[in-house]
Amino acid sequence: MNEQQELKELRELVQYYEKVIKNMSVPIIPSIVPRTILVPIAGFIYRDRFETIRTKVLKYAAEHRETECVVFDFTGVALEDVETFDYNELASELAELNSAQKLMGLRPLYVGFNPRFVQEIVHAGIQVDLEVYINFRTALKVLLKENENALSGMK
């Protein structure tokens, strides 16, 4: 095999693996809470990844019209995973993610933010209007209680 052919095959392989990673980077998991999905986010965060998250979740919601609530779980994102991100830019990406969900008629909830990340956002004076809970369990308790109240009110 000549060098040009080998280089071409390596480029194709890299493109293939990039596609695989992109598809795996945003799992969408139906929750035990009716009409709710979980989107666990782990690892390195960057602008294109936020775009992928927005796109995949909106596409899922369009295909599963019963979806009403999306829980974005950032527990798997360590401080070093966002260190290269400018905090203003990160806050802007979160605001865009939030707005896109709301425009689709979804209720976005966020859990598991790293305390240092939160400190940096607050210290920078950045305003981000998000519904946030300390962890996934707490968010689920709130949603289950709301569902229970809604169901008991229908009797």
C-alpha cells in the first residue's frame, strides 16, 4: 500500500471514530419519572459538544412528543474538563441550552455542577437563570412529588 492510500484510510478511520464519539457523547435515558429524560454529561466540555447536546435533545423531543422535562446531569464533568472554557462563554452556552429547551416546550433541570465551577461563575458576576438541584436524586424527588400532586389533583 502506498503512503497516499494509507493516509487516506487513516483520515477515514479518524472521521469514523469522531462520529462514534460524537454519537456516544450525549446518551439520552428515559427516567422513572413520566415524560422525563436524563442526559448525563461527562468529560471534556467545549462549544461543539454543547451544540451536539442541544441538537440531539431537541431531535429526541421532536420524535418523542410526550417528553416534557430534561434533566442535564453534569456530575461527570470535573473542573479540569471545563478549565479551557471561558466562564462567560460557558455561561452563554448553558443559557442557549436552556433557551432551546424552553422554546421546544421542555422544562430543563440541571444537576451536579462542580462547586468550583459554580464559584467561578458567581465570582465573574455572570447571571444564568437555570433550575438547578444538587444531584439527580433531589431533582427526581421534586419531579415525583409534582407528578404525585398532579395525579392526586385529577381525582
